[in-house]
Amino acid sequence: MAETLKLAIIDLSSSDAISTAKSIRQACIECGFFYLVNHGMEEELLSRVLDESRKFFSLPLEEKMKLAAKHHRGYTPMYAENLDYSSSSRGDLKESFYIGSLEAGRSNLNRWPSEDLKQKIVGKRLISLIAQALDLDADFFEKLGAVDDPMPFLRLLHYPGELEICDEETYGASAHSDYGMITLLATDGVPGLQVCREKSKQPQIWEDVPHIDGQQAFIVNIGDLMERWTNCLFRSTMHRVMPGGQERYSLAYFLDPNANCLVECLESCCSDTSPPRISADSQWGLPGKPIEANVLHRSDLVAVMLLHVNISEAAPAILPMKLRRSRILF
């Protein structure tokens, strides 16, 4: 049985930015994961979003497949994704729904279940703390242009409770690290998320990430891109979701920077004794891969941004969730 991992709790409402940035730095160096509380998203609002997600995933498969993923937006069924082929050949036991950028020019690629979801992303406070945690000016990423026309993805996730009999180990999400900057995750409280802090060591040691009752906490983790940016100072940690015989719903929000943003070792993260490990890359995705292809491989939610989703009351359409485009606010 996995041990329980005790993560740092970061209070976004704290007036002590220096202390908060130091706590973020320590968490990102030691573990790559932390809880985020007092982020401004009401418990009632999150509950409504999760309820609408349950309604969508409860539809017959043939109805959901009418919105099958195209351009990395839309519905993906059970076993359609495998994040670790070395552990299982059959795919991950989950289904999901992708929503991409809401900005003009890219929002038309989304496959909306209906028409009335209002999404608002707010993150200037947190992204400035990340910069300060790296001994940078609070507006560093803003000046760099990283948040100008970013590449956000929202993913609704459903892990079924019933397990099929199989010769292979079954994973809700097999072991992986995220590709993007920062991942922000909200769950329904059902356990399953596990972290392996030392991904290069064998045997791997997995630790449970528990839900914090009564604090409405998001789980934030560092992605490969931020690890690269920080010269491996901040840790992009291996994690997975293990099925536990109980249905699990979560909301993952990924925000990648502008596709043309130059990603190179930050000056505060290198020195003569610790030179840059990776060369600069203006096309920050995986080597040899176009940006859109990398988004398909995932960023399991990248967000230094906060997610606010407002669902309308009536939902008479085929799919229960009504979606309405809005803009990203920084």
C-alpha cells in the first residue's frame, strides 16, 4: 500500500508575497506538487461543474461519440489514451472531454456539447508568485510574452468505478509527467492520484495525494516545460491515477505559453557551476514535434491560471452542459 504524501499548502490570498513565493519554491524543488487554497473559486460553482460533467459522461457512448475528438478537442472514450505503454498495452481506464483555447482564431476548433459555458481564467497573482519563487521580477512572464495568446486546455475526466477482469494492471491514468508549464487540478474528493518523487530510481516509490476536506484546494504541479525553463531546479514529477473501485471525476486545466515564446534557461537558474542543461528553443514543444502535436500528447493541466466556469440553469439540449465562449483575463 502506498504511503500518504504531505504536500505544502499555498494560500493565494496571503498578503505576504515573499513568504508565499519562498513556500512555492521549496515545494517545486522538493516535490513539484502543492495544494492551492483561497484561490477564489466557490465550492458551489465547482460542484455545479462536476455535476454537469457527470451528466455528460452518463450519456450513451453513441451520443458522446458524436463529439469525438478532432484537432485535440472533444470526447475521447475509455482506453483511447495510453500514457505509459511500458506498463500496459490496453490503454487507460478513463474517458475525457477536451476544450481548447477560447481566443479568436482557435475557439472554432472546440466541439461544444451545447452553447452556454462561460469560462473565465484569472491568474496574474499566481504567475507573479511563480516568477518571484524563481528570483525574478513579479511581471517577468508577462514581459516575456508567455501569457500573450497562450495555449490553454481544459479537460473533464471520468474514471469508472467498476473494473474489468484483465491479465494486465489497470490504470486510470498510467505513469507520466506533464508536458506544459503548470497543471491545476480540481477533483470530487475521490482518491486515486499518486506521485513518484524520484522518477529515475528503481524500484519506483508511489505516494498517495489525499484530498483536503473543507479547504476547496486545487492540486498544482510543475510540468516538463517549467522544469526545462528552470534548468531542472523545479521538478516535473511522475504521477498516475489508480482505480479504487469508486467513480472519480476531475477537472484538469492546462495553460501553455504562447507558441512562439522563447524557452531558455532562466538566468536565475544557471551559473558557472550549473550551466544550462538544455539549449534554447523558440518552438518549446518536444524536439521535432509541432506545437499542436505536443498538445495532443498532453500537458495534464498547465495552469498558472485559475478556472471559473459558470453553467446556465436550463439544459434541454442533447448534451446537458451548455457552453458559452468568453475571454481569458490576466
